[in-house]
Amino acid sequence: MIPLPSPFAQIPRYPLLYPTPSPIHPLPTLTRTLLQSPYPKTTTTTTKNTINISLHLKREDHSSPLTSSGNKYRKLEYLIPDILSPTPKYGTLAPGPDHGTLTTAETNPLQPSSEKEKKEKQKQVTLVTEGALQSNHTIQVTSIANHLNLPRPVIILHKATGGGYAQATDKSLFERTGNVQVARLLGADVRVLDSATVSASTSTSKEDGDDTDGVHSIFTALQKEGKSPYWIPSGASLHPLGGLGYARCAFEIAFQEKQPQPQPQPEDPTNLLGRMDYIFVACGSGSTHGGLIAGMKLLEKQEAHNLHQEGGTTPQPPRKIIGVLTSPTRPRSYHENRVLQFARQAGKLIGIEDVEREITMQDVHVDERFAGTAYGEVDDDTRGMIELMAREEGVLLDPVYTGKVARGMVQWVREGEIARDWIGRGGREGEGVNVLMVHTGGQSALSAYADVV
């Protein structure tokens, strides 16, 4: 049981994950490979080889027994209570910036008026979602529909989202393998659209792959069939509850930091995993990153209070969460503002009273250097990183997200950026510094990229 403070602990959650936390394990071979030679000559003498870095991986791809385990299951756990509610607060289509959400029951024309209607509505809840052609999110939504014994979900896949389809030399192969094959195997009602954008009033970003006309027509058709469509925006990010899963993940990481390591470490008599000082995570739609920020902010507030009660002082700089951007379609400032919005939205729900004051842009760190040429498109550096991780650690990354995140983590370590940042924020020379990468899954798309990876 992961200890959560109130009111966070009271927020309804339907468990989809294993009862034990997703593993955190060390990456000893990759650590040795990156640190076996001195930092480049450009590194200043004050930070050169002065901290001891250890790399770790949090296996969100091993977090759930359901198909193609990955980060969306953790997010969807907090949506399911609303999905199963006879009077859901969210899940319809609204215009403008509230697209995909419903803020009050009164604005929902589909609200049942009697107990009998409520029960009938629950039986007919049909999940509708969307993503790129090789979307991991749509697979996980389909899996939970099957798990909950809901009607066949509708997933909308966009050919034009990102560069994966454009890059493929065999486009028919890209359209029927990888996650598309898995979706059909799971029984999803797959709708493939050529377009990838919506009108300016509802558009969020190109990689969101939204299509207003397509979604509205699907909603209308499902309603005529007597079903109750429930809209889950791409990646569950625009859903008001979408950041809660990774706010909880922050507390899960803190819980694991105090647990014994699977293999004893002679240099550490306590044999505990230790604090994760730097956390690297994909920054796509942004709510995974934003949720982690909100959770860590609440966690460190709680830790500071406990330390004060004990009469101690904070010995180290705060944990730093670095979101590695996975798409170059928007400027970094756009993504930073988006992540900040998601972090504050989650922060309000979990009990941070003054989110505007307590969660600021100083908490948001987005690295855009590894986004590549297009969302979903694999460049030589990402391909090389996927090969390196497979051969050094026996771990498969995915071509859209984690391949780029690993590149970011490696850059920060190999070029001395972590050392400089650590010392610059008040860390001491000679300290051990733990670096954690969150593996968000996505390997099921690899076969679709067989001609480029």
C-alpha cells in the first residue's frame, strides 16, 4: 500500500496495476559505459568527475497484467470510477478549450433521469478515444474496455499524426502491424482517418491527432444505437483526472527509495535504493510529466514538514524532473505552459492549496534537443539509442517515446550536465547521485517500424 496524504488518498481509483510497485532496477552496464571515460574537456574543473552517478529504470512497461503495459494504465485508474458512474462528470464533448470534458452534470444532455435509466446507461458505456496510427494509449483503452466488460470501444487512428507513417517505406505494413494489429486482436472498432488536426477553437497540438467532425459523428451514431459514448482525449491528458496517476507515482517512487535493493551493494551498508535525484520522463501531451511534478511537490512539502518536526535540515537539492520532448511541432514554451497547467490541475485535486504559488515555471524542465525531425519518426540517434539499451542492458525501448528519453538521459550524464546542475544547485562533491528514467512502454509498436529500426 502506497501511503498518500489526505485528500489525495480519498480520490476514487480503480486498480489496474499490479499490487506491488512497478520495478525500479539499476542499469549497471550502461552506467559503466557512460562513465568509464572522463567527461569532455569542456566540462569545468569544479564539476569534473566529482559526483558518483548511478542510472536506474522504472519499468512502467511492467506495471500491469493487461495488454501492452505502459503509462496510460496508471492514468486510466483514476478515470474508471467516473466512466462507471451512472452520472459521470466528464466524458462528453465540449467546445473550445474544454474539449473532451464536462464540468457540470447540468450541461450533459445525456444525463439519465431515473434509476432504471442510470443502470441501462452503465451497461452501454462505450469508450471512444484517439491517437496516432501506432498509439499505445488506444491499446490500453481497449484493454480496459475488455477488462470492465464494456461494449466494443471505438478507437480513432490518424495517419497524418507525426512522421511515422510518412517515414515508413511500406505504408500498408505500418497500417496493419504493431499496435494496429494488437487493437484489432483485442476487438476494438478501429476507425482510421487521414486528417490529424481540428479547427482552431478545439485544437491542442498536432500530435494530439484530434478530429472534431469525426468524433461528433461517431458520438451521434453511438447515441442512435442506444449507447452512451464516453470520450477519453488522446493520452488521457486533457481529461481533468489525467494527471492523478503520475502524482501517485511520485509517492510510489518515494516508497521504493526506502526499500532494499534486489542485489546487495557492498558500498551501501543500508542496502536501500536511495533517493532518485533526477527523473527523466517523456513529454508528449504532458500530463505524465505534469502529474509527476504535482506529486513530487506535495511529497517534498510533506518531507520538509516531517524534517522540520524532527529538527533537521534539508541535506540535498530537491529532486529534479526533466521532461524530454518527443515532438518538434510546437515550441518549448508551449509545452512548458501545458505541463504547468496539468501540474496545477492535478495539484489542486491532491491537496496543494495555492497551486499558483507552490507550482511555478521553475518546477517545469523541458528538454527539446532530442525531439527529432517529427513525432513518431525515428532518426539515426534514436535508432542508435534503442540498439545501445538493448545490447547493454537487454531492455527494449520504443521508437516514439522512450528511445528519445534515453537519449536525453545519456546526454545529461555523458556530457557532465547532471554534475554541473547538481553542484550548481548546492549539491556536494563526492556525493552519490541517482538518475531514474521512467520507461513508459510502447514496445508493441516496434514491428511496425521494422524497416527503420
